[in-house]
Amino acid sequence: MTDNAVQGPAGCFPSIEKKYGRPMAEWRVLVRAAPLSRHLELVGRLKAEHGMRHGHANALVAQTLAEAGGR
């Protein structure tokens, strides 16, 4: 791994965009607009409604909630 490689949840973002066909900005809006507030509820919604794998959904929700300072 190189020193400038993206680590943590953000390391999954390029593959999330490629696999699910939406830019990260759209996914973040979707997570923020959800009527749910708990991490695993949001993960479950992404999996059920968008067919997202658990690891991708978890990384997206974790990063989005961290940016927003939680809910």
C-alpha cells in the first residue's frame, strides 16, 4: 500500500460508485434524507432497497454519519 492510499470507509467509495452506478454525493444525500436514524437501520435500508453489500453500506453510512456529526 502506498502512503497516499485512501484508508478507512472512504477506501470503498470508488468501488461503490462503480458497482452501484451513483456518485458518492447522491448516496450521501440518500442516507441523510432517510427517515431512519440508527446506523444499522440505514445499512439495512441500503441493502434492501439498493442491493448494496453489507460492507459497502456500512462504510457509506459510517462516513456519512461521521461527516454530519451523527444524527
